Amino acid sequence: MFQSKKDTVYVVLAGIFITNAVVAELIGGKLIYVGPYLMSIGILPWPIVFLTTDLINEYFGEKGVKKLSLITASLIAYYFVLLFFALRIPAVKGVNLVTDAQFNGVFGQSMWIIVGSITAFLVSQLIDVSIFHFFKNKTGNKMIWLRSTGSTVISQFFDSFIVLGIAFWMTGKMTTDVYIASAFTGYFVKLIIAILLTPLIYLGHSLIEKYIHSK
């Protein structure tokens, strides 16, 4: 049983945060075209992660975000360990199910994506929380959009380049030119989504305030 309504809020936000982070790892191996440029489809859930990061920042501070970031990184690492063994256990042959080649083709690339994602995730979260509180200290409770968007603009730049650099460029899956173009493409897509989701920050803030202060 939760001790307070804020505990319930933290658990709900943490669930949304962790779910989207893990889903991003699962689907990250698929590359899609955005115009003429390549982008990992695993980018799509990340704006939701940073949306919940900002809400957690508002109500639970740096400690709340850092604690959840470490828990999420540990769960992704746990997924990494399970996937490592799953890739090495042979599939049943002679039946119409997923073969080793099919399974490895989908999840084999995910190993490097996970390494890149954990690194990028921790770096970008530390940057995000620091910039968020810098703006919050300057503006107080006003201009929520500024600290939300400002922290995302900077943190996502590092996130985009780190994850693709480790998962695709360092492994030889992308040339340098494709890597740079893809990183910028993913960065701008995340920024556009983050900006479009800005009203949800205000909606989430309003709903949480009403819930916490309701009788």
C-alpha cells in the first residue's frame, strides 16, 4: 500500500518511464527512412521518457530522477544478460517457429544498441536533470516549457550521437557520413516530437496537482 499520493504518482511515472525505455531497446534495431535519411525506430519512445523525466524532476527533484535512471539502466542491463544467453541457446529445428538465424537477425544487433543506449541514457539523463534545475532555479515555478524544452534540446543532442556511434558507427554498420546525417535526423525528430508534447507537460502538471491536493 502506498504511503501517500505522491508515492502513487512516482510509481505511475516510473512505470511509463521504464516501459518506454525498454521498448526502445527492443525495437531499436530497425532502421527507417525519414526523407532520404536513416533513423532508428527506437527513437520514437524516447520523447515520452524525457516527458516523464521532466514531470519527475518537477515533483521529486534530482534524486528522484537519478534513482529512477539507475534502476532503468540496471533493468536494461538485465535484459542485456538475458538476451546474451538467449542468442546462444539453439532453437528447436524442423518446426515452423522462429529459427536461430531469424532470432539473431532481429536481436543480435540489439546487443550493441543496448550498450550504446545505456551509455547515452545515463549521460543524457545527467545532462537533462542538471539543465532542468538550472532553468528552474532561474525561473522558479514559471516557464515550465523553458526548462522542459531547454533540457531536452541539449541532452538529446548527446543522446542521439552516443547511441548511434556505439551501436552502428563503431560496429561498421554505418559510414561516418551516414552516422552524422542519421544522428542529426534522429535528433531533430526527437526535438519536434518533444516540442509537440509540450502541452502534455502542462496537462500532466495540472493532473498531478489536482490528484495530490484532492481530498
